[in-house]
Amino acid sequence: MNSPEKEFLVKSEWVSASNIALVKYWGKHGNQLPANSSLSMTLKNSVTRTIVRLVDSKIQPKTQFFFEGLAAPDFEPKIETFLSQIIRFFPFLKNYSLVIESWNTFPHSAGIASSASAMSALALCVSSISGEMQPGGDNSKIFSRRASEIARLGSGSASRSVFGGFSVWGKTSFVAGSSDEWAVPLDFNVNPVFSEMQDSILIVSSAKKKISSTAGHHLMNAHPYAEQRYRLAEKNMGLILNALKSGNVADFIRVTENEALGLHSLMMSSDPGFMLMEPGTLQIINKIRDYRERTGAFLCFTLDAGPNVHLLYPASEKENVKDFINGELLEHCERGKVLWDEMGSGPVRIA
């Protein structure tokens, strides 16, 4: 079933990328508020393209969602919940329905947060429509902040995808203007050594995760190490921000890998506990560390809440790292699958 062309009043189209957190947020409270601040790198190639059409509710009484050209009614309850939460920002939505079409450049279960790219793209589309319905509205700074805030209501990590490069979500003493309600871009230029970071995503398994991220966050409510974790996250935030300013590669690597393993240790020590890494994950991690030790190269790993490995390195190492992946790491990847990505400059509105 192909998506229909509805008679619409306003149309908006955005492309937004996913991101990979370096300092992880794990645990939340209230209405999608983080228990600790997080820092991420927005990607370039792993994107969601979304078109939103505003339709008179008399013509189309119910919001419809189409994914890659096909009706996807299973997603509609989540979208309706999201829209009910943002109605206070956009009261005009009470009188209209939306027809939403979305496409991803990357597969599900690939170690990439599809909710981050999807919900940020949707938030940007609705925010743009609001601007057209209410001319002379938000300036660019307010627009981005509002889009980040409403994206957060759909997916916490989506708040960071509204910005390119490195961004921070969650109140922290190290970043002026940081907030639990929206993300902010860094207020300084990172050292050139970090300006062209690459991310090769090694697909160890594309199987569905044993536990959802939402359920994993909930386990932190009674976790015996929760308070220590939140203090450590704040300390790591300060260290990695200093590293990004100064070009301290050793600290960047240390914090990034500590955060990745810390996230998984929290899952393993929860009640009940979950093991999200696979044998191939551990083999890849060990080989990355061995390669770094014997070559002195700048590369490190991070993990999402799953088994797949993000291999981070600067563009200057790309050819050598490609040889390393092909020669030593592909054997641990499902069907030799690797997704090649890099740091991106943020969402793009399609005219």
C-alpha cells in the first residue's frame, strides 16, 4: 500500500541523523528527564527523512504514519502519545491531523538509535509547520531549543540530534545553559584532532535486544550503584569536555571506553541483570585495544545498549583502520556487516 497524497494545508520536510552518546545517560525521572547529563556525537549518514503534511481533520480525522512507502499503523499509537504531549506547545494541532511519511538510510537493530533520528526529524517538521501557521514566530535559536525540547518527549536521545557535532543534554555545571529539558551544542570549537571523527559500526548481531532501553532506564530506579553512577557521569563530563578543548586524546579514549563498559556493567548488575554483549563484542574490544597498543593509533570503541561496536577514529586514520577492520574484525561481524559513518553537521530542511 503506497502512501496517499492528501489535500494538505502546510507541508514540512527534514532530514535528521542519529547520534552516538560518549557520556551515556542511563536512568530518567519525571517526563523524559535524564538522571545525569550526556554528551553525544551526531552522525552524518545514518539519517531519517520525514515529510509531515498538515491536513484538515474533516478530510483526514486520524493521524496516519507511513514508513518507507507502506502504512505502518503499529507506530501510530506512539505518535499519538507524542502529539498529545506537545499539544501544549502547538495548540493549533487540536484542529488538524497529520500525514507522516518517513524513510531511514540504515536498518533497525544496527546499533544506531533510530528513535533519535526519527523523533528529531518529526519534531523539526512540526516546529516548522508551527512557524508557518504563526508567522513572525521563533528565531533560529529559540526554534532549535523548542525542537530539541519536544524531540526529547518522544525520545531522550533525539534531543541531541537537533544539533550537529557534539552536543550535551542534561543540566551540568560544566556547560552554561545546559538543561534537562533540551540539548545544547558545545559553546566552543573542539580541538582540530576531533573535528573529523569517523564512526564505523560493527554489526555483531541484528537480533532484537533482550530488553528495551525504556525498561533498562527503569531498572536504574532501584539500582544499588545509581548514585555513584550519576556522580561518575558528571566527573566524566568534565574530563571529556576538557579533552575536546585541549586535544587530549588519551583522556577522550579513557572516558569514552569507560562510559561504554560502565553502561553494560550497570545492566549486568541490575535486578534482574541482563547481558547485552555477545562473544564477538568482547573479541572486537580486545582486538581494538591490542591494535592501539601496538600501533599507537588514535581509535577507541563505544557501545550502545546492545552488542554492536562503534569504532571511533579521526579521518587521518581512515585507510589504516579500514585495513584493520577488513583484516581482523570482519570475522566477528554478522555476515561481515559494517556501517560507515562520520560526524555530521546536523539536520537539514528540504525546501
